[in-house]
Amino acid sequence: MDRRKMNTYHLLFSIAVVSMALGAGLLVLTTGWVSVRVVFGPLVIIAAGVLATYFSAVNRWNSVWFFCGSLGASGALVRFTASLLHASVADYWPLFAIVMGISVLATSVYKYGRPRPSSLVVSASFVLLGLFFSIFSFGFSSIRFKTFISMWWPALFIAAGLLLIVVWLLRRKPIRGSVEARADSPPDAGGDSS
């Protein structure tokens, strides 16, 4: 495809993203769900983040642009949705950790073509922490967070050990040793060696 057509497609995508953000802002304004000043910032960040992610993927920019764009857009989407639901930041803040984990994983796939073990561990840790804190933040637990931590703090050592074992299993290379060496060696041609 020639450069002129590609520029046209990029322009169309950019206009579509800006149009959706503008439409969402105007819809909020005309329906009166929340004030425009509450959702204006997140909508601008969503549009800028989507465009940064798109252009970094298309033009093979540095993965930092891809990460910042995806994190900004998805974090602002969480903020925009929460403002429509009139939720306080104290309630939904763990969702930002989940968004961080997803952005780390997406950036790893963008940069290396597949998730790397280290990014899998980091992204899974963020997602699991976000889910864990969501239990307390959204009120799914009858016990308070401080009480939970004061009783279950030794479990952090278990979790850290499990995490290190997962990293070790994902990063280890097969050891060239006894089984492979014996399988590759030629069978003994002579009968008895005595």
C-alpha cells in the first residue's frame, strides 16, 4: 500500500477516535449525567492515549510510547466510567493496578511479539494485587483490611516464595546433564569392558 493511502487511513482513524471522545462528552452534556468538567479530562486522555498507542504500533516507535498510551487510555477509561457511575476514587482505585498489569502485558507483546516471563510475572502481580484490594475496596469482605493484614501477614512470605518459584520455572533453561548426555551417546559396541 502506498504512503498516501496509509496516511489517509491514519487520518481516518485519528478522526474516528476524536469523534468518539467528542461524542461521549457531548452525550454526557446533553443528558446531564455529570458535569462536562468532570469527564473532559479523561476523554482527552483517552483520545490521546489511543492515538499514542496506535501510532507507536503502526510506526514501530519506542515501546515507552505504547505503554504510556495504553496505560493512559485505559486508566482514563476507568476514571470516565467511574465518574458516570458517581463512584469515589476511594472505591475503585484498585482497578488502576489491574489496568497497569494489562498495560505491562500488552507492551511486552508489542515489544517482543509474545509475553516474556518477567512481564508475565509483573503483570500478573499487578492484576492479582488489584483484585485482592478490590475485595476490600468494593466491600466484598466483612473483615477490615487492617484486621486482615494483622492476621495474615505471614502469607506474604508464602506469596513471595511462590512468585520466585514461578519466575525460576519460567526463566530456567534445560540443564545439559545426565539424561540428555546418556541419550546422545552411542551405545557400547563392545560387550564386556573387563
